[in-house]
Amino acid sequence: MLEQFLYFFKFLFELVTEPFNLFILFGSSLLGILFGSMPGLTATLGVALLTTLTYGLDTSTALISLLGLYVGAIYGGSYPAILINIPGTPAAAATAMDGYPLAERGEGGKALGLTTTASMIGTVIGLIFLVVLSPLIAVLALQFTSWEFFLLALFGIVISGTLTSHDLVVKGWIAGFIGLFLATIGRDTLQFFPRYTFDTSALDGGLEVVPVLIGAFGIPQVIRVLSEKQTLAKAKEFARILPEFSAIVRNIKHIFRSACIGVGIGSVPGIGEDIAGWVSYSTAKNTSSPEEQKKFGTGSETALISSETANNACIGGALIPLLTLGIPGSPPAAMLLGALLLNGIIPGPTIEVEHPNFLLEVTAIMVLASFAMWVNGMVLAKQVIKLLQIPAPLFIPIVAVLCVLGSYSLGLNFFDLYLMIPVGIIAFILGELKFPISPLVIGLVLGGMADESLRRALMLSEGSFLPVLQRPVSLILLLIIIYCVISQIPFLKNAINSRLGTIKSKIFGKQA
């Protein structure tokens, strides 16, 4: 243990004392923030594009650039989410819930400072788990089969609908299942049978997430601002960016819990940072005081810190199955897997034999990447906050152009533009009817996994749902989903509470 500890600091010192490495680190981190902050340029796309440029570089330099971009991109999605209520990445959708209301109150600088610091802390805590708990969490991740993946996706849709509904909770669930339906469009991955394609070849591959994400969040915002139904948030001229130490201390329990949630969800292959943010948001709301719960969705610093901590802690969690099993824990981690293979590194159980101390080297690079992200974030935040001082009629058309470019740039496909516009109009109508939009996007993101996992599980069980009750993890997830639904139905909730009260009185009565 002492030898590993000494090697970690020795490698860290070598990285810090090399100017070229520092230049690559801060440059890739800045590039990642830009990728994350521009809708359409996601962390997955950024890592994929940068992988081709790292071919031929030594392994350490390649990892510095790729991990720096990865960390920066996950954090960068919070910029447009807070400033203009358009998440740069799906992982930042939960951040927009309370970040934008803070910006509307003239506290955009505070919100950016909190997210930057929370992102760094979450990343570092995730790295601690990466080093200490890699073997254990990797074993737990292997317990997930098709049933667990389906229930986890269903839980993400239900919980996002529950948390984002400002009117009736059922509206959030309806929006989530609309997204789930959209995810079934295209040829299914198991039998390649076309579904709801209407003989249109452009729909064979299904709906791309990025155009739907941009359309659902960007187009309604453009329509509302230009129709003078809504204005952009106002920025204070000298808004404080550096968060108060007391704010971090007040939320220390939420930070640690959210980091644990992010690591746990990130270690499950194929899930990713978006669901980690929503689960952490839900847990923070359910464990807060009634007074604090009322602030959620209106500008709660607890909600903001919880979602951002989980998003970035998920990075460390996603690296656990990647490095120990060779199975990526998130889409960006899948791109990172390709980069490692390109550099002659084969992740898996034998990596410690073939590349001793490789896990410690990755951890050291990630520590520096999180620090570079914090420095870049603090420097950029003071400049980015000035965007709110631009008059909305001048700024929002630029946002509209970026939405178009973001949708088109993913696949250089005009059909994505045809998809973005109607989705945006439908999202605007749903928003006017008080339907939350976030569950729709989450349903689309998780719908593919839910559909494929459920159908594969039913094939293996010959149409029987009995295995759900026979597997401990799936049974726990099923009970959690049932509880989430029942807790939002007043008469069922009252009946259960009444029954539990009767049982308690009988038990305590007998004991007396």
C-alpha cells in the first residue's frame, strides 16, 4: 500500500513538472467545457473526435488529453443549463431545474460557482472510490442482467416525471412514456424489424437524442423569448463566482451522498451520467426538510449541488467496469475504451499484470483534470455570466443558430433538422399545458435500453415475468418503483399509511 501511495505522488509530480503535459491538460479541459456547453457537441462526440488526434502520442499524453476533455465536457453542460435553460448535455437536464431559477434571480454567478466546485469535489470523491472499491463495485455491477437494466431505466423515467411535475405528477409520467414511445421508433436491435417508420428510411436508425434534446429545450425557449412571454435571466454586474465556504459545509452530507450515488450508477455498464443526476436530485429532495423541499425547482442550492456532484462522480464510477472488466460504464467511457485499445492497452482483469500501476496513473491524471476543470470553470464563469447582459432579442437568435448547427453537426443529416423543429413545437405546446419536458428526453435516452433489455429478458424466460421476483436486485428495484408510484397517489398513500399505523399500534400495544 505504501509503495502504491509513493508511486501515485511520484507520477503526479512528474506530470505537474512537465510544461507540455500541463498545456495539453488545460487545453483539453477547456475544449471539453466548450463541447459540453454547446448543445449537440457532447462528451461522447468530443472523446470520439479527439481519439483520432491522439494516435501516435505516448500513452500518458493521450490519456491526459482524453480524460481532461471528458471531465470538462460533463461539467460544461451546466453552462447553458443555468444561463439559458438549455442543457448542453442530457446529464445537465437536472441542473437546469434549479440552476436557471437562480440565474433568473440574478444569482447566475453563484450557481456557476457552486456547480464548478461541486463538479470538482464529485470527481475527486469518484476517484477515491475508483481506487479503493474497484474490485467490489465491479462484482456488484456484474449482478445486473436484462431485468435489472429494464427496471433501472423504468425507474429513471418514473422518478424524473415525479420530480419535474409542477402540476399533476401524472403529467410527468405521461411525458416520460411519450419519450419511451419515441425510443421505439426505428428498427429494433434484436430482430431488425421496422417499427413506426412509415416506410421512411431516415427513421430506420431511430431518433437521434441530440436533435430531440435541442428541439425539446431550445426551440420552446426561443419561442417564449421572442414572443415576449419570457425574458432571459438577469446578471448582476459584479456577481460573486467563488462559492461561499459555508454553502459547501451546509451541503456536505448531500455532496458525499450524491458522490456515492454517482459512483454506484456509473459502475453499472451502459447507464451514464444523466440518470445519476436525476437519482441524486430525487434523493436530495426526499431527504431534505419540508421547507427545503419547497425550494426544489425554484432555485435550491442543495438540488444544484446534488445533481452536479453525482454527474461528475459518475465519471469515476464509469471507469471502474471499464478498467477492471473492459466494459464501459457510460457512452463517453465507451469512446475511451476505443482510445485505450488504439494505444495498445486492453482493459480487463489482466490489466494490472500487463500494465502495473495503470489504475494509479489514471487516477493521478483525473485529479489534475478535475483541478484544471475547476480553474478553467472559475475563469470562464466570470466571462460567460456577461451573456445575460446581452438583450434577449439580440442573443436568442444566436442561440437558435447554434441549435441548428448542433443538430446538424452530429450526423451531417438534414433529417435531424426536420426532426428538431416539430419536436420543439410539440415541446412548446406541452410546456404551455404544464407538461414537464425533461422526462420526455429522459424517456428517449433510456428507452432504447429499456426496450432491448425487456425483450431480451422475455426471450430468455420464454415470456415469463417470474424471474423479476426471483432476483434480489430486480425485486428491490421493482419495489422502489411501486413505492414511487403509490406515494404520489393520495388515496393509496393514505390507505397504506393508515394500515401501517394500525400495525404499529397493535405491535406496540402487545408489547405494552
